[in-house]
Amino acid sequence: MADTDDPKRIAAGELRKRLDLLHSAGVEWLGESTPLPEVEQLSLFAAEQPLEPADPIEERRTALEVLAERVSTCTRCLELVTSRTRTVFGVGPLDPDLCFVGEAPGADEDRQGEPFVGAAGQMLNRIIQASGLKREDVFICNILRCRPPGNRQPKPDEALHCREYLDGTLALVRPKFICALGATAASNLLGVKTPLGKLRGKFHDYRGIPVLCTYHPAALLEGRMPEKKKDVWDDMKLLLAKMGKPIPKGGKQG
């Protein structure tokens, strides 16, 4: 049986973890100015004193910053590159209880560089508040990191180009639960073509993370389908129960 306490194995394992985090952020190589420490040297150090446990949150936060910087210079979608003001990465803490995944940035988001800050964002804020949560405690991002011209739906190839960034973000953020907002977000996140109506009311799986699908906050605005607010609140109550959180009385969002 292999000795699991062997210092060299520990050092190699720590190095592998760091490389995996960088790879998930899209870093494929390191220049000569940042050489990797030799495993042999690490093992000698480990033999003298125990390795301090690495802070995975700090490592993931750094990797997330690297990924965000990479997204900011992405040129995979020519139409989006030429029309965007800036990319919209995502906001929120690491290891949140909940992550909201929307469709794509709108005009306000494109201007400010933050997801869900326009009218739909205000509606999402009310949903979050009605659920007894705080916006600063959840992570929020979109399937696309650039605004489609005229706020049109993302094209399949655009979603495919951005998939690496979505998966990389979620791998580093590590939410306990995900709420997909709208049919486009749900179908792209889960890789299905099932209508939103059939996805609602039950949990799905994204790499071991429970996913609940509901209507996009923009659909609840006046002039669209405000009557769907009750359905969204029903979905949020289901989600809160699954999360083990209390359901606020009279929490239906306005």
C-alpha cells in the first residue's frame, strides 16, 4: 500500500491542485518570470516542517480574477466584440449558497459592467429580498458575458464560445445551489431543449449541483407577463425548502 503521508506525494498533490485551479481559469502556461517550484524542493521543505494548508478560497479568488481578465479581452464572437461597451463577468462571493444564472447582459449591464442592474435586475433584487436573502450573499452571472445587439437572444455558437467561461466561473465559485433564470439560461446550462414549463417544479443537476429553473425577471415586468410572479414565488419556495432555509411569510415579490 502506498504511503499517503509521504512528503513528496503531499507536495505533488498541492502542486497539482494549484495547476488545476489555473487550468480551470484558462491559464495554459506560465512564463519564465513565474517558474513553478520543483517538486523535489517542495518535498525537502515538507520533510523539515508540515506544509501549511493552502487557502483554497484565496487561490480560487485569484483564479477567478485571471478568468475575468481573460474574458475582458475575448474576441471569439465578432458581432458581440464590435457592439459591446464592456464584458460583464459576474458578481458575488465564493462558496455562496445560491448562484443565479441569467441569459445575457442588457444595455444597463453593458454600460456598467455588472449583471442584472437594469429593470430586470431590480425585479431580481425584489425576488432575492422576498426570499429572505441578500444580493451581496449570492453570485450572479449570465450564459453570455457580452450584450447581444438589440438585446436579442444568444445564438447557439455564442453560447458555445462562452461555455468555457461559464463552466470555469461555476467551478471556481462553487455554489451549493443554482437558479437558472429563463428558458435560454436553463437550456444552455443543462444542455437540454426541454421547454421551461416542463423544467420548472423539479430539481436538475449541473455537475453535482442542484439546479432549479424559473422565469427570467424581465418576463415579470409590466407589459410582459407579470402574472407569472406567483409561479416564480412558488419556484423560490421550493428552492428555499431544498436549501433548508425558512420561507418568509408574505414574501411574494411585487
